[in-house]
Amino acid sequence: MLRHVQHHPGVTAGEVAVATGLQRSNLSTTVRGLEAKGMVRREHGDDDARTVRLHGTDVAAASTAAVRRRYAERIGAVLGDPDEATVLEIRDLLARVEAGLAATR
């Protein structure tokens, strides 16, 4: 959910629910928790005060960057020093996995 908000600043809760497959009640709980941790902020839409738009914060960016570094270190330990073709192949495979998962929602 946080990743989606970070990649789509200003997204509505309804759009996040559709994109992630989360139920609105679960999403609402998750947003409140992330907001309490300073990772998400809500902003009322310019076009309609009832519309709430979600934005990731600098705290969220730092946290996700730290997680990505840890994953990169672990994956690097497993793969060693792959050549560029291998890295591109892995990137393409992960993009297909992500697209496939998104299509099933």
C-alpha cells in the first residue's frame, strides 16, 4: 500500500484499494497506522473537499530506501556480482511478476 502511494502521489484511498486488492476497512486501518508513524499524510482534494488524497512522506521514503538497501545486500550476497544482461533479465522478470499480480486484482 505504501509503495503504491509513493509511486502515485495524491492517489485516493479508493484507488489504492483497487490497485492493492485491500478491503476499504483494512486500508483505512493501514492508512491510520502509517499516518501515526509519519509515513503517510492526507490532503483534501482541490476539486472536492470530501476527496482525500494520500501522499508518502520523507520518513516513508527513508524507511523504504533502507529496506531496499537491505534487500539489495541480501540478494547481492546470493547472486554475487551478476553481469548486466543478468540484471536486466531479473528486472524484466520482476516487472512481469508485478504486472501479472496487478492484473489478478
